[in-house]
Amino acid sequence: MERHNCARTPGRCGEGYRTMEPLGIMLYGYGKDRAMTIREALAAALERDVTLISASGREGDTVESILNAEDAEVFEERETRILMFLGFAREEMSMAMDRFPGDGVARPIFCGLTESNAGWTLEYLLEHLLEEHARWTSAKNTSRP
């Protein structure tokens, strides 16, 4: 499997990170079958190859070390699920979220790779995303008439 190669160049993938081909996703919380379904659905929607990296079992490692690891092949179902976009332009992220497979595949918390979160442990990223998701969900529910 071709590894994800990040370069600190403006234009894609969040705050100052751009990636080289192909596009990639880092998943956490999905078994192998569902992870492959997600990768295939996004590749078909974008008409491009999408590299899949699993972060399962790597909670103590930094995001950057997970992306550079050669052995990210462990897939585990978890209650918390994330999908990190790697190398996606904003319009590609939007299309990917719109076309995320339904058919029994739970939607994750979506995020992008940034200079800040690349150095975070996966455990810290998960905590941060869950807090942010709770605030967003609460604000969304409060603003409804």
C-alpha cells in the first residue's frame, strides 16, 4: 500500500498541509469490511484512488506517526468513529461527506489534517473531536425553533 506523504504547503488539507497523490483517509472505529466500503464509495464518488489508513489500536501514537507507519492494518469497530481527510480540497471533502455510504455504515466525525493535530496523539484528537462535536450538536439543537 502506498503511504500517505504530507508536505507543509498551503492549499489543501486544513491549515497549511497539502498531500501528494493519491488522496487518503485515516479511519478510526470501523471494522475492515466497513472501512473498505467507505474507501470504495469515496473513490467512486471522486473518481480517484483513495488510500486507506487505519488508526485503530494506535491511541497513544501521534497522528503523524500513524500516517507514516507501515503497519496500519488493524481494523476494529468502536463506538467513536472518525474519518480524517488527507489531501482533499474543500470541494472534495464536501462531496465525500455528501456521498458517504449509508447502508448500515455509521457516519463518523469528519476532520482534516492540520499542522496542529498532526502532532497530537490519537487519544487527544478523539477527545478534542468529541468535545467539539458535543458543542456543535448542542448549538444546533438550541438554535432550532
